[in-house]
Amino acid sequence: MHTINRNSPCWCGSGLKYKKCHYDFDQKLNVIRSQGHIVPDHDIIKTPRQIEGIRESAKVNIAVLDYVAEHIRAGITTEEIDRWVFEQTARYGAVPAPLNYEGFPKSVCTSINEVVCHGIPSSEEVLKDGDIINVDCSTIRNGYYSDSSRMFLIGDVSEEKRRLVEVTKKAMELGLEQVKPWGFLGDMGQAVNDYASANGFSVVRDIGGHGVGLSFHEEPWVSYVSSRGTDMLMVPGMMFTIEPMINLGTWEVTIDEGDGWTVRTADGKPSAQWEIQVLVTEDGHEVIAY
Ligand code: MF3
Ligand code: CO
């Protein structure tokens, strides 16, 4: 990227000459890199055209989650949620991204109570009064990826679990407030961790968020226990997920040896997660999927 001629077309595809487009931007990035920071590669900076495609994908993801929100209730199986997600996504001419992703067998992740994430829908698993469940949807539409998840309370949920779900949502929102160009991902991560910790909960460390848009999981890997001023620099056109997993007890987790997917809290206590997909804009951020 340092060899590009100032009069050549810009790498961003705008059609403008490099010197009239991202030249100053790249100079600024070089300075910040030389100060020891991690800066994004060009390939994770989305063009306006790509952002438009990703927004279209996210519309489907949001509609599918809205459908789930309207129909989820005690007595249904997580297999039924999987069917809804597959059918609703197909209705919009899109494909659920989890299906066959690295061998994942279903269209959506359904994670109940002590399941932290990547729960596999099953006809044996029935939602019951008092459960909390995360439904994590991801969509591919015209080659563009979107990813978001929500928590649902089933029937009469204990005060403790309800507080966990609320604090997790608020932690995600406080992280979002930190998303703006020329800040660092650690600004967001620290905001999440500070709020969760202040409320007596712990943030999962071994699993994080990710860049998303042109593929399912892109750079950077996103931590929610990071520190202000560290991790990758945020610049306009970057897109990633804020998806903290917050536990009532220990942050430690295990992966099911039988299915190779299901992540649970090590102490068996409940866990909650909310996920949004966010774009860094010129003056702040835009929520793409929620
Ligand atoms: N939204 C989840 C993630 O980004 C979905 C994982 S799908 C799976 O990790 F196939 F990997 F389970
Ligand atoms: Co994700």
C-alpha cells in the first residue's frame, strides 16, 4: 500500500485519484501504526457499495429475529426456532450463514441458560418457564453477511436472570457509545467490562466478536475485556460485532466434547449475550443489525 502512486485510482474503489481520496488517511494510519498501535488493513474497510449490500442483508437478519420474537414461547422446541429461521430467511431469498459453516448442522444458534453460545437446536430441547435463551441469527444475502442476536425471557424468569439479561444489554449499549473513528476497540471493550464487573458479573474472555460483512468472520477479533487505548484503531468503513457474553458466575467456559460446538459456563450458572453489528462512520457509528 506504500507503493501506490498518488495519481493512481484510490484503493477504495471511489474512482478518485489516490491523492484526492485516501492518501491523507493512509498517512495518518502510518503515523498511528508507528506509535505502536494496531491499524486495520484496507481489505476490512468497506466501500459505500458494499455497505449498501450489507445493509440489505441485515434487513433480513432483523426481520428473522423479529419473527422469532413474535413466536417464541414456552413449550416449543429449539428445532422449531431453527425451522422458522430457515424458512423466514429463505422467504427473503437469503441463506442462514451458520448452516454447514465449519460443519455446524443448523441454521441458527440457540443458547439456553448456562449455554454461553453456539447451542445447536434440537427436537429434544423444549423451552420451559423461567428459561433465558439467546437466538443468534446470521444471514448471507447476495454474498453479504449480517450477524446479530437477542435474548428472550420465557415466562416467569427469576429476578437474578432478568438482571443478568438487562445488564448484558446495557453493557453492549455502553460499548456501542464508544464506537467512533480514531478511537480504539479497547475503548469499547473496557466500557463493556467495567459495567458488567460493577454489577458483579463476569465477561467471557475466550470467545469474542469479529469483523463481518464480506465474510462471516473477518479481522479483527474483538475482545470485551480489553483496555481503553488498546486493540485495533477504529476507522470509517470498519464493521464488526459487539456481542459480549456475560456470566452470573465465573467467566470460564467449556466446549461440549460430544458435539464440538456447545459452549457452557464452567460453573453451570447462567450466561447472557446480546449482539449487534456496527459500522464505524465519519462521525460516529451506525447500527447495521440488532
Ligand atoms: N454469530 C455467531 C458467531 O459469530 C454464530 C456462529 S455460527 C456457528 O460466532 F456456525 F459458528 F455456530
Ligand atoms: Co457473531
